[in-house]
Amino acid sequence: MFTGIIQGVRKVSDIVDFENGRRLLINLKDLSVNLNPGASIAVNGVCLTVVSLEKELVEFEVIFESLKKTNLGFLKIGDYVNLERACRIGDEVGGHHISGHVDCVGIIKEIKKKKNIH
């Protein structure tokens, strides 16, 4: 589970495409403390599993279905991504509980700009 509160923004270090998916490598820096393979991290709001890590460089595999339903398929090396570690029992929940599992893609049809009245 995640709170939806972004804990950090990091650059994509490398991308390796493979049949039916891709690997993302991201240097998590301080967000990699006490991280182990199998842990869940939300990358741009999408729950991904840590496949491997070497110090602060973490590798995720993204399957084709996730690439279709998220923006992860559009990422390029050097792009920034939003990151959030999974909640732990006892952590403050400052946002709301979310799973990070994506069901569909929506289309923004219009963006209205309004003056901030506060």
C-alpha cells in the first residue's frame, strides 16, 4: 500500500527493452536505504517490484500490460520520475491508501486555468 505522497524525484539511469516489457534502472539515492529485492516502490504512481539492486541503483521490470496502461512506456533515459516507498505498519499516513495497481488509461480532454483566489 502507498499513501500517494511522493517521497522523491529521481532520474531514469537506463532503460533496457526486452520482449513484452522493459527494465528501468533508477538511482534511488537515500530512498534505497534498507531496500531489498521483492520490495514494492511506486514509480510515477505505478507499483513496481525491485528485481535487483546494487547499492543505490535499483532495477525494475515493467511488463507489457503496465507499459500500455501507464506513462512508463514513454520514459527516456534522463527523464524524472516520482517515487514513493511502500507504507510500513506504524508509518504516518498523510495522504490516502492506494495500491498503485493501474486499471485503465484516461484521456484529458480539457485543462481550464483559473486564478488562485486564496
